[in-house]
Amino acid sequence: GICHCSWPAHRPSRRKGSALPANRASADPRQRRGTSPRPPAMLQTVARLLLQDDDGAVMDDVVDVSDLHNNTLPYVFSDDQTMSTVDWFYFSVWIVVDLLNMLMSINITRAIFYRFRERPKRKQAQAKGPHDPVSVIVPCYLPNEKHIIHSTIDWICSHVHYEGEVTLHVVYNTQRSMPAEEERLHNIHGKWHGALSRRVFVHKCEQSSSKAENLNFVVGNILLPEVERYVAIFDADHHPDPDCLSTLMGHLLLNDLDCVQGSTYIRNRRWADHAPRRPADAPPAGCGCCGAWCRSVYDFVSQVVGWGLANFIDAEFFVTYFVWMPAIELIGRTGFFGGSVALWKYRSLAQSSFSTAVQTEDIDYSARAVLAKTRIRFCPEAKSGELSPANLRAFWRQRQRWAIGWDQVSIRYFHSISAAGLNCREKAGLYYVFPGRWIACSYGPRATELPTCGEGSREGARCAASLEDAA
């Protein structure tokens, strides 16, 4: 416990009654460097408590009892009782990470309290209105999402309730000609669709190769500022909850915001959602019963992996949207646009364009918007279900793109944060979200590591001496 907390066990252990090691029998190293100040009484008391066993006796196999009676702390960091530069750096990072974790825990508690307190106000604002017209944008990459885009169109036009008028704009790009799919989409262009009778417009973005270009095409060319007032964005695989759009609008009007970011969950969490889907007339793989058995094992393993991955991501999304993001909002007094499940004021959205030079165009846009004092907040109660990655490879590529994109944004706007016209709290929130994540991810796990017995190191020599003493 001691080496895990404040004082790594760098001294060789010693049996009761045995002579002191040679290096301890020699003169105190502090006499060569000058006498160090006496440790505070509180630290001495803490040391005694930490070094006591269950019977209340001091464990002299860990520390020399005379050290405590002489009002000195044990040798903890190095052989000469001093902290080196590396020790100070490691200890400082450990303290910073712990303080950030404590700050996050406090803000998580505050976020939960505020959410419960503001729930009645959100309900009143949602029912009161006004219910202005909303344009919903659904960007789509046709080759990959051709099987799901039609179900999303049907879902938004049939299940997402909103008292005002809703117009759906589907903007797609494709790298190769797909006449059948494109004709099917254009057949519903300009028509009223679904049980809620909503008008659908389909736009093809020529020469587009990304979601950012699709969004820029609609916002800059199709939607007009003198007509549009509110714009909602959903991905092609999203099925928003029936009250999602109303909840976003109520939260935006209640707090007079420029953007409200909702939450996402995985909608294909059930075991049956990951059952293998093959045509009934598909020929069996392999030869004979052996091929059929191998195919059955492969299908079962694939179903287990898909089901486990979907539930793992769903749990991660819950913590991210209901715990981490509200706490971040309280720290920096701002939220972030996540690329989907968001409601914007059109004039705020049209002030800038989405960048095609980064992997995560939504985070890049969010950073520029926050630096420009755009008011963005989180509303986890506005939920939408999406599909989990098809397999582990797709999951890995998705997380790799996210990691690269966050690093790109952190590096690109690192110096812009200090020069922005934000207050200290808002700047601290941005530093915590962008550069601070490197400290938490890189040094946080190392702050809990125990000293290792590496060959050729001073710790290795001490551990070896301890083992020889114990033998």
C-alpha cells in the first residue's frame, strides 16, 4: 500500500533484529548535503499510521523504527533521501491527474442535480413552444448506407413527433454510378411521405467524398437564411426517439442557445439483431457436414462478438452522454457538437463551414464555434438510436479515425485557446477537453503503477537485495 501511494518501497526489506545494511550504517547522506527540514507533525503521524500492522506495531521490516522516533520520514524516493527531477515530475503529474479526477467527480454530482432540477422547466418549454418549422438534414454515403437510408426516411416521417412543420433533406454522394438506388431515392423527391405526411427532398452532391462536403452543400446552397430558422442533423443510420426533436427544441428555447446536442444509444442491442443473415437458397460453405459445422461455429462466434460489441458501445455511450459531457459542460460552461442528434439555429450554423482536412469535422467545427462564443449545450434526454459497427475491423477503424481527428483538432487550436476572447473558466474547459486528454490518457494509468524490478535499474537492485534477505 505504501509503495502504491506516496512512498515507493525503494529500500531493501530487513528482518527483525538483523543488522542495518552497510549503506545505512554509514553516515547520513543528509549530513553531506546539509540537514533537511524536519517533516511536519501531521506527516509523521500519517507515516506511523500507514506503517502499523493489524496489532498496532510498527512494521520495522518496511522502515527503520528509529526513523520515526527521530522525527524523520523513511527513505522513499532515492538512496540519498532526496527527490530527483524525474521524481518531482512524476509526483506532480500524479497530483494533477488526481485533482482533475476529483474535479470531474464533483461536476458529475452537480450535473445530476441540475438535470433533475431543470426537468420540469424543459417540459414546460417543450409544451409551450413556439413550434417553428425545422429542416432535418440527413447526409448519406450511398454505397455503404443504401440498405438503411430508406428505413431512416420512413422513421423520421412516421415516428418523430413535432408540433411544427418538419422538412426532410437527404443529401448523398456516391463514388460510382448506382442507377437503381438513385432512381428509388429521386422517386420520393418533393413528395409528402410517411404517416406524419412530411415533405422529403433528395439532393445529390456531385464531386463530394465526405460528410463535411455534403453538409456544406446543403447549408450553403439549398437552405436559405431568409427562410430557414432551425436545422436538425441526423446520420443515415439514426432513428430518433419520438420526442427527440421536441426535447431539443424545448431545451434550445429555454436557455436561448445556438445549438443543442442530444445523446446516442445503440438500437441493435438484442441477441436476435446479430443473427447471421444469408439467403435461404445460398449454397452451404465447405464440403459435407464438416463445412456446415464450421459455418455454424463461425456464425455463433460472429453473433457473440456483434452482440457483445453493441452492448459495450451502448454502455460507453451512456457514460459519455449522461455523465462525462454534462460534467464537461459545468467545467467549461460549454458543450460540443457531436455531428448528429443536434438542433441548430440556422444563422449560427451558416457562419462557418465544415472542414474537409480533418478526420472529425464535427469536433473541428465545435472547436471553432466555441472559440467564436457560440452557445452550445448538452441535452442527453433527447435520444436517438444508431447501429453498432458491423465487426471488430469496422470498430477499430472508427475509433482510429476518432483518435486521429481529436489529436488534429487539439494540435490545430492549442494556441488559439489562449488568444480567444473567453473567460478563464471557458479556457480551462477547452484546455481540459483537448490538451488535457493527453495527460489523462498518457500519464493517468502510469500514476497507479508499482515500482518494477527491471534488470539493470536501481529498483531492480533493491528488489534483488530484498529477495536475498528474504531467502
